[in-house]
Amino acid sequence: ATPTAIMVGTGLGAQRGVLFKNATALETSARIDTVVMDKTGTLTKGAPEVTDVIASGLPEEEMLALAAAIERESEHPLARAIADLATTRGLPELSASDFRNVPGQGAVAQVTGRRVLVGNRRLMTAESVDLGDMAGRRDELAAAGRTAVLVAVDGKAIGVIALADAVRDTAAAAVAALHESGIEVVMLTGDNAATARRIADQLGIDAVIPEVLPGDKAAKVAELQAAGKRVAMVGDGVNDAPALATADLGIAIGAGTDVAIETADVVLMRSDPLDVPVALRIGKGTRRKMR
Ligand code: ADP
Ligand code: MG
């Protein structure tokens, strides 16, 4: 592109808070045919709230207090929501020791002399937890689009905590605008398949790649590239940085983490999913002007 076309494109973007880091970013934007979107914090607001609490074999408050003891030690948004609920309900703060975070799965600790786990089915399977009737309850909540987290004590599931993270107001419009430009939209998430599928359907998203461990997001982007796709990855988290770097175009949500913002080629200052199609259209406009 000519220097003038690049200046115009960069300036148009800046007016909307769409920051292209360099000329290459602007030029690459014109050639994208697949947009991969992280779910949590990108398509959704990233502020989950607890919607359902189910306990099995002990009082609900006791189950929640055990879960919260672990989640107070974790930085994860799901953990924060669970810890906050326990505080709001005025539950006793039990102390946790030997805390261990398991990325993309959950967390483990000793609480009041018992080994407590909070996390997804993958974590429970790895730890040989007996799910009992909590498996079915988890599945029902996941089918409803909730993120359902299991709680286990000494090898047995004692509860399910379901959380919902509201989708961003313009997420569906952003997907529709990308489709109008002939671009395929894929959701990439660590969340389980049923939850991800339900939210993707709400938003009109074509394909879902669920249950991806944080360290595997970049490999999923590379697989799409190996299949001939020219991929833009949109994300907000520390976990998303390698995938942003691998993609042909990395787009960071402005409200995201510093690592994501540093790694990206484009930063959306307004954290609005609608600015994804805007960025790609500015790229196309810039290319047209140089011909
Ligand atoms: P995302 O890709 O949506 O940001 P993560 O990779 O961080 O998700 O986590 C994937 C899944 O692992 C979550 O949906 C949840 O089931 C489980 N998980 C991770 N951390 C925690 C935690 N601290 N407490 C409970 N569940 C967790
Ligand atoms: Mg995220």
C-alpha cells in the first residue's frame, strides 16, 4: 500500500479506537477469511455470575464454603464469582493449604483436612473423582448454556456450581457483519462443548472448538492455517497471547491483559466486537486505494 493509503487507514481506525500497530497489520487485515474468537472476555463480558448451586449429601452452604476456600486463592474470573457469592452470603471463611492451580481445568487444595477440587470434568476424571448424580446435573446446566463447575471432596463429587457470563451487546451483530463480508467465524474456548455450542448458536457462529487447554490455543490456530485459512485471532487473556502471535492477524480487546495487548497487531480500544469487522473493512479499503 502507498504511504498515503496507510496513513488514511491508520487514521480512520484511530478515530474509532481501532489501533493498527504497523502497516503490515493494515495490509494483512484485507486478506483475512477466518476470524477465531475467544469466548470468555471477548464474545462475553468476562464477568461471570453464579446462577445455580446444587449440593449433594451436605448443606448447600457447606459445599459453597469449601469451594470458596479454594477459589479465594485463584485469580480466575469463575473463581472470583464463587468467592464473592460466599462472601455475600456471609459464609465462614475456611482456610486452604497446598493450593494448586490447574490451568484450563480448575484448582485443588486441602481444606479443613480434606482434599477439595473445584473444576471441570477433565479435572475430575484426571483425579478419578466419583461423580455420582452430579454428572447429570452438570450436563443439564451445560446444555442450558451455563458454565458448570464441579466440586469434589476426598474423591467424591458433592456439588455443582453453574455460572453465566453475559454476551457482549454487539457480539451477534459483529458475527453477522463478518458473515456479510464472507468471513467464517469460529469460537475457541476452554469451556465445555455443550456450553460453547449453546452460546455459539445464540450468536450465529459457524464452528466451535471447545475444551481447548490454555497451552493449546495457538496450535488450534495453526491447524486452521495449515488447512489454508488466513486467520485473525481475537482475544483478551494472557492465555490468548500465543494464539494472537500465531495468527496471521492478532486482535486484542482493549480491556484485556497487557500481554495480549502487547502481542497483538491490532488493539480494539473500545472492547467492542463490532470493531473486528470494522478493522477488516478498513484493511480492505486501504488495499483498494492503492490499486
Ligand atoms: P476460557 O477459555 O473460557 O477462558 P479457561 O481455559 O480459563 O477458560 O478454563 C476452562 C475451564 O476450566 C472453565 O470453563 C472451568 O470449567 C475450568 N476452570 C478453570 N479454572 C477454574 C477455577 N479456578 N475454578 C473452577 N473451574 C475452573
Ligand atoms: Mg478470554
